Amino acid sequence: MNSIREALREGAARISKASCTPVLDARVLLKYVLKKEDTYLFVHGDERISKEEQDLYELFLQKREQGMPVAYIIGSKEFMGLEFKVNEHTLIPRPDTEIAVMEALEAIRSHGYKKVLDLCCGSGAIGLSIAASFEFTNVTLSDINKEALDVANENAVRLGLKQRVQFVLSDLFSNIEEPFDLIVSNPPYISGEDMEKLDKTVREYEPHLALYGGDSGLDFYRSITQQAPRYLRENGMLIFEIGYDQSSEVEKMMKEYGFKNVHTVKDFSGLSRVVSGLLIPET
């Protein structure tokens, strides 16, 4: 049997054509197989792995070679320091989405918001991260996809948040009734043109229902922005995650529908990532 060090080296070499981060991917997969942390792999590099562990690792490497994302292979992804279950019904949470969560947390601190809606919640990464950060918040998570909502529900149980969140199966606001202080959403925003350019690991594995935002990529922003004022309390806030080239259009439509103090926040790469605005009544 291979040693841990050999398995990592050979695994990274095998998946190098399928992955931009083969060394990291091989380590994550082997950690999952061995049920160990990074430190253990480094300290015990000469330790031999069992045949059963080798066979499972080989299976995972084969799936990665075929393009399956690591998060779907192991069934989970870390986000905001929390571990979220993911599957083919949910998008894989990405670090850039943490910008939307941080913007929401700052809004809660600054304005004393208590009732939050995570619209198009998917795995629940945004809404559950907010609920985990403030015990006094009341978070509702909504999605049109029942299978995705089931995953979010399971994540709430796993994170010990089940008693402090609610779930609503809804096509945007169709089944939403009560008003909220804060609505945060990472809706589908990939344009028809960009769908064709997506990396294979996204295009062939992640749910198109959660990706495609119409020909322009802006369909959901327009629909949500138009309806949101009916579901926001006075001085409430709407926060969107956006595509890197969508800030000006999203800002424009938010202003068109009465939002004030509209501004864009950039991500860790300096790209526009979040747009937010306040629903301030006219005086």
C-alpha cells in the first residue's frame, strides 16, 4: 500500500489535468478518506494506508478526473467556518459569497435588524451563517427547489440551528407573507452567453436552475427588486450577490424601484460582488 505522502503525490499528478488545484484537491480527498486533519497528513506522511482506504481514494480520484467537484465527491463544503452538506441540487458555496454574508452581518449590527429572509437559499449557506452569528435573529430560508430546501433543512439540523430558522418552498415571493428587515439573495445570475463558457465542473455538475439568470443574467434581480419593497419594512435593506459585470445594471434597477444608499462592495479579487440598498420612505 502507498504511504500518505505517496498517495498525495500520485493523486495530485492524476488529477492535474482536471483541476486547477490538484495538490489541494488530493489532500482534501485523502483527508476525507482517512478522517484526519491536515496536520496528521503532514506529520504521518510515511504511514501506510489500508487497501480499503486506497480503494476509496482511487474511486474519488476517478470522479475528480471526470470533472466532478471535490465538494460533491465528499458531500460537503466549508463556508464561513461552518461545514455545509451539498449535493447535485445545490450550488457549492464559494468564498466570494461570504462577502454577502459579511455585508448582511454589518447591516444587522448597524440597524438592529431581527427578521431576515434568505431568498433562493440553496444549501442555506447564507441564511444559516447569519443565524449562527446572531442568536437573536429570526431567519427564513426560501427556495423554489424542494430538494435544495431539504438540504438546507438538514444543514440547519447539523449546525444546531433548526429551532431558530424557518423554511418556505416558494417561487421567489409567491409563498412569502410577512415583512422582513433584511432580504439577502444570491439568485441565478449567469447569462445565456456565459452559460456556454462555464468551466466543465460547473456546467456539467452544478444545477442549472440555480445558475441561469435569463439571456442577460438579470431576470431574477429585476423580479426580486420590483417585488421586494412589499416584503421589506421601512428602512429595510436588500442585499444581492452579483456577477462581476452586473453592478451598474443592478444598482440602476434598485434605484428605479425606490432603494436609497445603493452601493457596490468588491470581493477579495477586487471585482464587484455585492450590491445593497435601503428602502427609505420619501419625506
